Amino acid sequence: MSSHPRRRSWIAGLLVLALAGSISAPAWSAPARFELGRDEFLLNGQPTQLIGCEMHPARIPPEYWQHRLRMARAMGCNAVPIYLFWNQHEARPGRFDFKTGSRDIARFARLAQAEGLLVLLRPGPYVCGEWDLGGLPPYLLAHADIGLRGQDPRYLQAVTRYVSAVSRALAPLQVQRGGPIAMLQIENEYGSYANDRGYLKRLAALWRAEGWQVPFYTADGPTAQMLGAGSLPGVAVGLDSGSEPAHFELAQRLNPGVPVFSSETYPGWLTHWGEAWARPEVEPLLKEVDFLLRAGKSFSFYVAHGGSNFGFTAGANSGGKGYEPDVTSYDYDAPIDEQGRPRAKYFQLRERIAALRQDRSPLPELPEPIPVMSLPALQLEPHASLWQHLPPARRSSHPKTFEALGHEQGLMLYRTRLVGARSGKLVLYGLHDLASVYLDGRLIGHLDRRLGENSLELPASDAAEPLLEILVEAMGRINFGPLLVDRKGITERVSLNGMTLLGWDHHALPLRERWVQGLPAASVAALDPRPGRFFKASFEIAGTPADTFLDLSHFGKGMVWVNGHNLGRYWNIGPQQRLYLPAPWLHRGRNELIVLDVRDTHETQDARAGQGPVVRGFEAMNP
């Protein structure tokens, strides 16, 4: 392995040339040509082997973007593919944000350019990515019969608006205009979902109409069915993944005359709640990378660095019993871990890339690691109860979904009075995703979509018209496969002993940061005794804050906010017990931690007596 960055003098404004078939640092600013050859990519007319380190700006604190990009360069990558998550940029129809925080993709692209990295833009509109609804905005699901990822006029109208907004923000950064964006992906893994190539052609036409000149590519699994439905003539073919010669040969037969590359070479894998951490063996990966490098194939690691699913952004798959939500961490067992540190596989990959890539120039040094710290034990105190801060009810005959009420994430409390049937088998048809059932204020039980649970026995009540309350928590929306339309809440109906229950009040709790921070404190004696309590602690940092991981193993299930930043979900079923807390979200001096717990443990039950659970900060995710 090399250990010294390159030192050269460069004429201002010149593009970094393609040397020996690869891209060399440092950055460039003059217009360039990135084109599709018959079998390879061409940068200024020279064959170029792309080695991509994918990462997603939305999953990384912007303060760390440059560090992660430098880690990618030091591993030997010369390109950085990035997903754009539509729902992060247009949470409400027509209200776009490409400027604030991690939404400033133009800034990320310019930082990549400064590090000598090309950008491969993966804007969707659908991206998958283990992100809520695959990046599609939930407001689309307010239309009961909408067709996603096709030519439904309502969907296409929204897509056209999105394409125009992305183009205004990023089209000036194409390589032809002196920027780093070298290619743009059309949709994502479409052949795994549907077969309307007219839809793909329409997307391509939309991007071209908005001034995109760079080459396009698609990305699909290496099968005839997927490539047949997901690729387009004249568009480069990405393989998810291309791990052997037969994959490339198949793609070249189906779509001749354009380059084929491995658009997603997997160094790790994702993890769902209730599973063991995904830790794939490294030897198959190294063998695959050796093949790609020796054959001169372009490829990209999905992902080189995963980051975190902060807030409510984590998605879900539809395996198991029909639903598998993803954990908050998107560590992915990637070469660069969630906190930005290199794993052993990082150095193994760096060594192979340095030895086998077409450009044999030395690789840069690794940047200095991001500092970490531990925190002393923090004793949290009961602070407020969500039961005592419910928003006004919205009434309807039948239970409504989150989306029907313009409610995107968080919790929904459904309430009705029982008339006629007052006990027996309660069935929640179409429960999405977790429910806690209360009768006259007493917890009866929990139901879990992951486990295929949707019914329980409701005991008899002495009340003339018992109050039934169902607190539903939305986990991530499905982001891959045919069940993509994944509305939240009670999506069908509720019955008791076969009788359909009507007349529902809905209390939508989006759990937005400002609302959570503004909750007034109450004494323990004044708090509603049910699960659904907010716990709070303040703590001091005397010196410079550093990264840490908060241990939530003494809590049941819920969410965490630090200084107004939503760190994401925790759940004592594991495997994740610690949430990543980046230093930029901490202050020198006083800091505020708020935890909402919606499932009691022994520790949270003890908190009714005033003794709250303990949280500690650790330097790493796992013990």
C-alpha cells in the first residue's frame, strides 16, 4: 500500500486527465467530456475505469462530508455515486429544499470535486436504498388508487415537478459545465418491479428536456427478465451486482454497444429489527473485486459508507411474514463504519485497489479520524406524557390511514366507544405496523405486523360504552418489491366478534422536533401512568464535543432527541441498542436529551416512582 498523497502543480482551470485509464486527484473546474464508448467509459476520449464508493449525503452530517469523501479517495475510489431521496427534498407538494443541512447536494458535489471524485447521480424518482418508501414522498399515497413508478398522470405530474427542481439545483454541475457530475441514473432496479419501458423512456426525455447532457445509466439485477424490463437502448447498463463474466456477457447481449459495469458491488448488507447484525464474509467480496479489477471493469461499492437513518427515514422490506423494518443504523458492515472509521476490510480493499487498478499512482493518506468520547451515566427523569398532549381529534366513520390525513410519520391514536359487541376477538385488518391496545385506559396487549399479529382477546368491561384506544406506530414504509404501496395506520377496518367498529377519533402525533422540545414538564404524580412517557435529562460537556453512541438498552421502544435532533428509533428486541450521536449536534456546555418510550420495561415502570432509566454514551456501537 502507498502512504503519500500526490504532490503536483496544476495549471489553474485544467481538468484532471485520465491517466492510464483512471482518474487522478486533485480536482478540476474546466468543462470535460464524459461519454459512453462501445465497451467502456471515456473521459476526454480516454478509456476510464470507474471505481465508485457510494455514500448518501442525507445519512451523513454535512460537517463530515469532506471526511467521508477523503476516506473514499484513500481507499482508491475515483467516483462517488449518491442517492437523492425525493421525500427529503419535497416533503410537501411543490415545496422544495435543496439548500438546508444535508439537503444541500450541490455543496456535497462540489466537495467531491475538490477531492478529485466524479459524481454519479442517482436521483430516482424511486431509489430503494432502505429508505422510507424508496424515497418517494408519502403524500402521493393520499390518492387511494394511485399507480407508482408508472404512467399514472398524477404520479407523472409530481415526477415532472421533481425532475425540474433537481435540474435547477444540479444540472449546472455536469462535467460539460465544469462540475463533477458524470452520469445520471434513470430510475432504479426497475426490472425488479415492472415492465413499462415507455415509462423509463419518458423519464429519460424529462431529464434531457431539463438540460442534462451527461450519459444515462440504469441498474438492475443480472437476469434476462430484470435487464429486459429495466434497461434502455443507448443507456449504460449497471448490474446489481456484476460479480462474474456471465453477468456482463448477458447484459452485452441484451443491450449491445454500451458499457456495462457493476453498479452495486456489495461489501456488506442491511439489517432488520429482531435479526442478528449482517456480517457477510469478506473473502467472496475480495474475490469479486479481484475479478473486476483484473478484467478492467468499472464498479461501485454499495455502500462504502452507510451512515445513519436519522429520524423516521429507515425503510423496510416485505419478506418474513410480510414486513421487515430496517434498524436506525445504516452501518451496513461497510468498509467505512457508521462513525466514519475504517474496518479491516477497508484496508484489504485499499491494498487490492492500489495493486490492481489501472492507475498505479500512490493513494492518498487516510484523513485523521473523527474524535469520539464516552459520557457518564445520565439519569433521566419523567417529563411528560403523550396521552396528556394529544392534538385535536379528527372524526370519521371508518379508521383512516396516516396518508389520508396528511400524517406522514410517528404515531396515531385511534379511539372509539364500544356499542353492542363489548368484548371478544378484536381484529385489526391491515395493521401497519405496531399497535398497543387499551380498554378504558388499561393496556390489553401489543400487536406486531412483523410477526403477522393482528388480533387479541378483549376482556369484558364494566363500562356501559367501553373506550377502545389503539395507539399505532408507523415503522418504515416498504422500499422494495411489489408491496411498495405501504400506507400506515389501520389501513382497512377493525372488528370485534365479527362486528365492524365505526365512529373513530384520530389523534395524529407527528413527533416533530419543535413540538417535542416544547412539551411542558409535569410532576411524576401528575403524569398519565400508561406507557408513552417522555423522559428528559440535561448534561454538561466541558470541552470540545466528540462523537458518541447513546445506549438505550434500559428502555423498551421509542425515539430519541438530542438538542432537537431526532437520532431515530430504538427497540429492545435488538440488535441495535445504541444510537449514533454526532458531535455537531452537541454543544460545549449544556445539552438536552429527550427519550419517548412507548413500551414499558422494568426500568420505565420504576420511573413512575421518580427514578428514570439510565443512558450512557459509548465510543462504539456495540460492546
